[in-house]
Amino acid sequence: MTKKTTSTTTRRINRRRFLQETVASAAVISSLSFTRRARAADTLKIGFVSPKTGPLAPFAESDDYILEGVRAALKDGLAIDGTTYEVEILVKDSQSNPNRAADVASELLLGDEVNLMVVSSTPETTNPVADQCEINGVPCISTVAPWQPWFFTRGGEPDSGFEYTYHFFWGLEDIIGVFTEMWNKLDTNKVVGGLFPNDGDGNAWSDPELGFPRPLAAHGFNLIDPGRYQNLSDDFSAQISAFKNGGAEIVTGVVIPPDFTTFWTQAKQQGFTPKAASVGKALLFPVAVEALGDTAHNLSSEIWWTPTHPYSSSLTGTSAADLAAGFTGATGKQWTQPIGFAHALFEVAVDALKRSGDPTDYDNLRDAVAETQLDTIVGRIDWNAGPVPNVAKTPLVGGQWRRGGEFKYDLVVTANGLASDVPLGGAMEAIA
């Protein structure tokens, strides 16, 4: 691992200054410092934060299933450099609230004194947790947020990055590539209506330089952006009117499930029927798609993971197909994309712990995370490959929801230009 010099030293000084200014007294600081080092060495603690409740809860639907499997895999402990450690996983619910995410992260770091943090599901969860870990000098692994809003929103610099926080997922350049690949398979006027909320994802996706506008224009698409809206809005008439007046035949955006249900219902009522609707977040989950009734047929989305992905777990040897089937067998529910990434979080965590030599040393463990080169159930995770420090990219494809099969809708891969090892399941079709 390349050691950081000036920037690392500056961050370490800033972190110490932050603690000095925000903790009530030097005595409290001293006691925190002591307890961090006095913890029993035979038990390793992994903190896990995700949105179990609130509007982002569909992202965490598979958490219990994944945790049961991971705990079973670690029931006999983890052998590291001649010592066998028990592993305890401590779970906290962010309640889909960034402030709550920061609070529970602080509880895990300073109260439970976890050795390692893992966190998943949108910048509203990953970013505040990662920030708390960076401040407190505890390694953190995060996923399920495009890398740009995770990296740049937190003040990441491409020439230095962060010290303790590491992220794996795809980027906006990938989703733009997937969406335009799908749209180019249809006969449209290339006018796109954008639904971008006033949150971490919405501001990143709509950013003129780093988001959708510039690359869409380069691909020959005209983006209509009526401006930011607040999450949990109950009226999308202004957006629908702007799209109709602009002649939009495609809709895109990054929308929480309840908001897209409201938008799509009102669009139908107001006579707006685009040929394609490719939307992040809202169209990821079967439960959200089923809530749209018969109007969900041929809606499209990015696809991070499916049972047909040709990967297997480094922790259990389970294939993607078997992991998805196991979830359905255990819950009676349709597989959902976060299954693979929730599992991969713990693959990476366990791999780093095993390679750390001394997993109770935060810097040793941080270095082990940084040096990860691991084939997981979501593909290869390699923080040496970039695109910026602390970020590893995973494959992305695209597809549509189709009526039929064992469940009301099946998600069919229709675009795999960025990940050809993931098989196609059908051809792209316009919304009827």
C-alpha cells in the first residue's frame, strides 16, 4: 500500500482537533482513548448500519437473511495469525435518516468500540457513517451508493482520497452508459425528462459537470430538468407538465419508491406516457414495482446484481443463483438486488480481518482493507484499480420488468455492454 504523507498528516491533525473541540473535557477524551485500547482481544466487533425502516427500507429487505448466513459461516470464530477470535455483528437501523445514521455510527464507534464498520444503501446512509469513521480513525467499508456522491460530497480529493473509509459500487458514468445503451435500442426523439430530488443522489445525478447533463448531451440526448423537488412529494404536476411541453419520450432520475409511485400514477392520469422510463432506486425492488400494478410492464432500471451473475461468494462458496434461491426459500419473497451487495460487504470485511495480522489494530486493518483484491459474489473488488482512491467499481447492466413467471414481474437483463459476462435475458421493448 502507498503510504499517504502530507494529506494524511493534515487529516489526522484535523481529526484530533475535531475531537478536542467537540468532546466536553480532556478527561472524557482520555477515557475514550483508554477504552478503545482496553477491549477484550478475543472478540472482534463488526458494526453494520442500514435503513431497516423508513422510505429506504426496501434496500435492507434482505439484511436478516444475509446476517443469518454470515453468522452461521463465522460460528466457529475466525482464525487470524494463530489466534481464533469470536466475531460479533452489531446492527443499527438508520431509519432512512442521515442524522440518525451518524448517531448510530457514533454509538457503534464510541460505545460498542467496533473494530470495523460496514454500511450500505444510498449516500444518506453511507456518507454520515463513513464520516464518523474517518473522524474516529476506524476502518469502514461501504456500498450501494454511486461512487461520485460518496466520494466528492464528502470532500474527497482525487489525488489523496480518505484514510479509513473505502467504498465499492458503480459510478454515474456506468449508469449513464447502461441507460443510453437501452434507450438507443428504441425509436425515440432522444428527449429525456429528469426527476432529481434534493438529496445526495439527486444533486449528484443532476450536477452539470459530474452528473447526467454533459454525457447525455454528448450522446445526442436533450435533458429537460425542471429542478430539484423534495422527497416524499405528493404532487408532480410541474414535472409532468415540463416533460409534456418539452416532448420528452424518455424519463430518468433517481427516485425513492413512494415518490415514483406518485409520479407514475399522476403521469398516467395526466396523459403522459413516455416510451421508456429508466429510473434508479424506485425500480430496483419487486415490492415497489408490484405496487404500480399493471402499469409497471417494461419499466427499466440499472441492474447491479441478479441470480444470473456468474460470481460466487469467497466466504461460503455460494453462487449468485443459490444465494437468491436461498432468500426466496427462506422468506417466500422474490430475490432483490441488495442481496448480493449485503453479502459482499461481509466477504470483504472477513477477508480484510484475516489478512490484517492484528485485527484489533485499526491501522493494520485499514491497510488490509486498502489492499483488497477479492473475487466476490458481486464481482472483483480491487481498491488498487481506482477510479479514484478508496473506490472500487463493480459491474453494471440494465434491464426491464416484465409480467409473468413465478412472481408478478421478472427483471430481465436487456443491456450488458459494460459487463458482457452477465447474460442477456431479452431484448429492449418500448412501454406500450
